[in-house]
Amino acid sequence: MYSQQHKDSLLLFRKLMVTTSLIVFLLQLMIDASYENILCNLMAVAIFYLTCLVVFAPRNNSLGPALTATTVFICITGNSLMPMIGTTLEGHPLIYTLLIPVDVFFHRLLFGLALLAAQLLASSRFSLPIKMGMSKIGTYAKSRVLIPPSGLWVLGFIGVSAIMINHFVGLPSILAKFIDGFNFLTVSPFLILLRPYNSIVKWKEIWLKILLYFLLQVVIAFINNSRAGFVLPIAILAAGWLMQMLMGLVFIDNKLLRRGVIAGILGLGLLGQFADLSTAIIMERGQRATRSADEQLAATLSRFTDKKSLEDFRSELGEANEGISAANVWQENYVNNPFLARFIQIKFDDNCLYRTSSFGDYQIDQLRNVTINKLYALLPDPLLKALSIKIDKKFINSFSIADFIVDLSTGQESNNSFLTASIPIHSFTLFYWLYPVVLAIVYFLVFTMIQGLFSIFGYTTMYGGISTLSLLYAYFLFVYITIDSLTMVLSFMLRNFWQDLIIYYIAIGVVRILGIANNINIPIRFKRINKTLVRAHR
């Protein structure tokens, strides 16, 4: 069920998104009115408009469809509207640094259509049998539990502990990978800023804790020389808020819209500082192996305050890229803004498509064999032995699909840099023009699994459909299934998804052992809205 206020809120946000895309499109025409740039912008606007129609619709008002719709929106927006905005802010055309831009955006259009088709199919009655089975698994895995705010701090502590253990303690590879699986829990305390937590806690009592915890994330990011600590909290909150808006838990009106626009303008200034910080991290990354954690932190902070050296580095990097042909050397210089670049994979598409377009049957067969072997590598050794499958797991996992594409295109072995590949281009190389259908089927299965996991059958829910794991997955699902290569999507479906459920179940067990209830103390006003809320979160 959905209210008129919910429908009006979705319509208003959809209008904002479409209007923004049209304004940026006009600005792009002013920057570059060439045939290629216009055509690429038209394809980007077209798939973004279709996405807004599918995503911002009342059909996504329950938790499962809202979660997968959020993933679809972030993925398609990250490769349509965000590249348009990013390149426009830097005064560049959309086709900036791309070798074959029209082909790249055409494949992004097809990929977007496959995602939208999968979302519609997964949200239909056609998927009901799978959903009902996954719903039972969700009951045992506690995927629909909404733990109290104190439990979020426990989850965050578990995540931080996992990061620190892997950083400072030398563990066997298998154990280190298992511990690494707890990392996604690190951002849990930030969920307090979202509903329903922000309706339960007192802001005066928790704002300092949240600030200190964010500073802890910053310190960890400096030590690990990573930008994720800065991006993740913002991304988690934005994705969670979007999912809740689709569900009708938060509403958009003209007053909130004006505040959002003002905040966005102010945020542009902060993005400049974040760009400087990202550059400092990159500049000091090469010395990470020879420094202690304290030394790495001090060096990065010192570099961040030296604005002249940051500008000189960016200028030198730009000059170096201009002097090197992107056709011969893998380059990822597209949008300089590090926050937007986190969501944009257009340049990876371009790098991969340019190289795979010259592949013959031999190279395609080699890529197909490596793809299959990477899937075999997901299986435990006893099962591989029982199936008489012989592969060198250490070797197969020592390089990425993009590394192998570079090797095949040059005829030489690379240094296994774990370059980022492209899901649509990897799929296109393997399945040719049938790949949109293949991807639609794969994502239909993934979306159906996710929707079923967070669905409750037998009665309807209104507010009570939200859960702690769903708020975490609002962003992480995008990371898991829309970045890199087809093997990453299949890996998630076959192993990582189930691993996350086990890890989350263990974490929930720790919360229970500490005497914290697995069910939030729901305010009376929410119980009155939906009497099934308590049952939904047993």
C-alpha cells in the first residue's frame, strides 16, 4: 500500500532528476557540440530517464524491490548522469579521454536495459517461488532483524577489529580472507542517522560519538592509504535514504528540495578538499610498505596541507597522460573528482572494449577459459577433487580479468595490477550480442534472491519492512554486483552472498551474547501504524 504523499514525493524527485539531466545535457552542448558528444549524451539521458520511470514508481514500496531498485539506480546513474555532471564541472565533454565513446555508451545503454528488465521481472509474480524459498532462509539468517542502536556500535567494533587484525597480525591466507569478510560491518554505527534509528536516539547524546567514530574511520583510511573511509559513510547514508524514500518512509517536498539544493552547492566546496585528500593518499601510497602506520598517517597529512605539491602532481600527471597514447597504455583518467569517480566505470568500459575489439577466436577462448577457472576457484578443494577439476587457485586468483585482457591484447604478461574490468564488455566478449539477455537472466536471479531474502509473505508490512542488513546492503550490493567483471556477479551469487549471511549471523550472535536484544525497542507510534512490525522482526 502507498499513500498519495508517497506518490507525490516520488514524482517530485523524479522531476528533479530528469530536469537536472536535461540542464547538464544543455551545458554539454555548450562545451562540445560534436556529433559524438551529442550522441553519447543522448544515450546517457535516455537510459537515465527510463531508469527514473522504473525506479521512482510505487511498485518499489516494499523492502526487497526498493533495495534492488536502489542498486539499479546507483549503477545506471553512475554511468549516465554522474559522468555528465563530472565532466561538465571540469569543463570537459562527456567523451573526454575515451577512445571509442559511442560504442561505450551504447553498451552502457544495453546494460542499463538489462538491469531494468531484471528489476521488473524480479518484482513480478513470476519470481514468487524463488522469493518464498529465500524468505525462509532470511528468517534463519536474521536478515529482517532491526537491532537496537547499541547493537550497531557492536557491529562497528567487530568491523574495525577485523580491519586492524588483518593489518597488524599476519594470518594464514584463508583465515585472513574470512576475517576480511567482516569489514562491511564497520559502517554500521552511521545507520543511526537513518530511520527509524534517528527517531529513537537523542541527537544531543550521539552526535559526538558519531563524529569521533568518523574520525576513527579517517585515521584507518590514512593508515591503509585508502579513500574508502571517506566515501563509505556518505554513500551508505545516501543509498539508505534513497531506499527509504522508495518505500515511503521519508518524503520529499519543495522545502526539503530547496534545502537539498543548498546543501549540494555547499558540498561542492567540500568535494574540492576531498579531492586534495585523495591526491595526497595517492602520492604517499608508494611508500606504504616501508612505513609504520604512524609514519604513513603523518606523511599523508603533511602532503594534504602542502597544496602546491598537490597541484604540481596533478599538473605533471596530466602532462604525462597527454604524452602517452591511451591506446597503448591503460589509463583511468576520466573524472578527477574522487567521490564521483567512485561510481563511474565508463573509462573501464573504454579500456576493455578498445582491447577486446581486436580479439580473435583464440583470445576469446582464452578469456572464456580463465573466466570458467575463476568460477571453479570459488569451490572448496574437496569438491574440486571430487569433480576431478584441476586448477591452480593461487595462480588464477593472482590477476584480474582486466589484467588478462591486457595480456591478451599485448601478447605479454602484465605485472598483475588487479586492474578493474567492465561487466558489459566482459559479457559482450564472451556472448557477443546475446549478452544483454544473459545479463538480464543473471541479474534477475540475483535480484530475486535479494528481494526474497528481505520479503515477508503471509501479511503486508508498512514501516516494519526495514532491517539493519538491508540498510547496509543498500550501498554494498552496488559494489558487489555492478563493478569489475561478470565473474564478480557470479561470485556474489554463488559464494559471497552466502558468506555475508554467515558472517552477519555470527555478528548478530555476538550482539546477543553481549545481552543486546536482536529486536529493536520499537516506539509505540510505529506499533500502532503496523501491528505486524513485531512479528516481522522476531
